[in-house]
Amino acid sequence: MIDSSALGEVIRRVIEKAGLRRKEYRKGNRYTIPANHGLRHRFDEIMKSVTGVNPHIAEKMFAHTSRPITLDTVYNNPPIERMFVEYKKIIPYIMIDDSERNKIELRKKENINKELQKKFNEIEDLKQQRINDKKDIQKMILETLRNQGIIMD
């Protein structure tokens, strides 16, 4: 398991290699937003902005205490599997590459397409049913007129 200082060093090197830490971002010996805190803050922001993420579990993942519901700290101890379910909801939003977001968007559009196709098929079935009903009514009218002697064959 990696400790926070080792993780901080890894993040610092990655940021340095990427050229994201420039002198104009410094205030004295420090940067305006520490790298670890910036990542943690961004992750927290994403967790709270994605629809469907349980806010109590999000707070628990950050080891925050819930001020509005103070008993959450004591009694809300979701299993790691439940926290992972919430984590999976945000994966597309924390990825640097757009491919995961694009896959989700494509799945949504495919589902909408399936629903539209289903409705289209239902409409086509109703149209065919109406045509058949019209033919049946015409046959019934003709048969009634014949039975009453109004129309001769």
C-alpha cells in the first residue's frame, strides 16, 4: 500500500513532467493549490455533481463527517462493495480520455433509438390494425346491405 507522502511525490513528478507546475503558479515556496489537495477537491466535486451518487457514501469515502446527519458518522458504515458501486458511477467523469464518456453517450443514444424503433413499430401495427378494421367494417356493411336486399350480387 502506498502512503500519502509517496503518492504526493508520484503526483508531483507527473505534474512536473507534464509541465503543469509553472513559476507563475507559486506563492513563495508553495503553489496556490497543492497537487494532492487539488486532486482530492476535484474528485469530491465530481462525486457530488454526478446524478445518482449517494451523498452519504460520497462523504464516507472522503472520511468526512456529515454535518446535516450527524449519526451518519457512527451508524453509516457501508461495505466496500456498496462504496464501489457509487465509485463506478463517476468513472467516466474522472477519466482524462473521452472514450468512456463517449461510450456512455453512445449507449444512451442506442437506448433512445431502440425506444423510438419500438414506438415506430407500435404505430405501424396500429396503422395496419386500422386498415384491417376498415376492411372488416366495409365487409360487414356490404353483407348487411346484401342481407337487407339493398344490394344485389
